[in-house]
Amino acid sequence: MTRLICIYAFLDKNPKLTLYMDPSEPDIIYDALFTIDASTFKEYYRGAEEEMPHRMPRPRGVAVRTIAYVDSSHGANKVTRRSHSGHLFFVNKAQVKWLSRRQQTVETSVFSSEFIALKQCIEDVKHLRFKLRMFGLPIIKDEATHILCDNKSVVTNTSNVESSLNKKHSSIAYHFSRWNIAAGVCQIAWIPTDNNIADAMTKRLSVILRERLFSQWTY
């Protein structure tokens, strides 16, 4: 109830906040960030292919690009010490979905909680791509969704074919992520924490920091 009152208080103080559906492409240097060659994963994940909608309509209109930001807050719940996952999705510059969710397990490391968050993000990415295609909206050259993460270990383990992971439920998230990279569903890249707007979905941020983060997507 306290959180609900805070939400209504925020809306009361900011009655003119709006969401804009901006169709222009984001200012991201893709070649510098996304260097993963999905074909190198094919040897390890043979038969990995993206699931296409049955009886998909013919794509029409201008092709779009999909981007996601993902983050986790390790041990954020002070009672159960469960971590929180958060991610945001953009179609070009239009924010179409965002999520903040408590994880189902207690993770002993930041690395594990970040990988669980990445798995949840990729699951939603697959659903989003499926919906876009069923709407008849073309994706630029059927390219992978670009996912930005601020944990270098997670990015390294999803970029280096020869890396390995043994902890069972973490390794499930690990192989799930790599399989979808091989299938061309997504690509993972690292960004600094200061530029990861998914932090707003997992952590308490000051007004100044929150506004600075979201100003990257304000035009």
C-alpha cells in the first residue's frame, strides 16, 4: 500500500508525463558494440533456429530495429535476499515494454543473478519478435535484437564460444542465452552501468540520476 501511495503521489506531481512513439532509429554505434559472430556458435548449437510464426503475414511498411536493456540487483530483497531482474524494450526509439520482477531463486553471486535476468530478458525478446512478425511489421534484414548489459562476465560468457559454466540452473540460463545467439534471436554487448537505463527497474535511484539515464532516450 505504501508503494502504491508513492506511485499515485508521483503521478499527482507529474500530471503531464507522456510516452512518445518515436519511429526514428536510435543513435547507437552497432559495429563498435556488437561483435559476436553467431555462426561460430552453430558448431556447438546445431539446429539452432529462431521460431517463426505459423502463417505469418507478409511484412509491410518500414523495417524496424529492436533493442533491449537488462540489469539485475543482486540480493536486493532484504528479507529473502532474492535478486530483482529488470529490462526495457525499444522498437527503434519507442519504448514498448518494461519489466521489474523478483527472481525465483536466491543467487549467491552477482554473475548468477545477472544471467538469470538475461534469460528472462531473452524469453521476452522472443515473444516480442514473434508479435512484431504477426503484426506484419518487418525487422531490418531479420537482424538479431541488440541486448545491452552492464556485466562484463555475462557478456564474455555469451560472446566466447569456448567458455563453460557448471552450476545447473545458471548453466541452463547460460546455454539458453547462447542457443538464442546461435539462432540469430539476439546479440549481447556491454555498456557502462552509468548508461544502462534498466538500472531504473532494479534499483532505487535519485531523481537526478534517473533523469540523466532516461535523457539518453529523450528528444
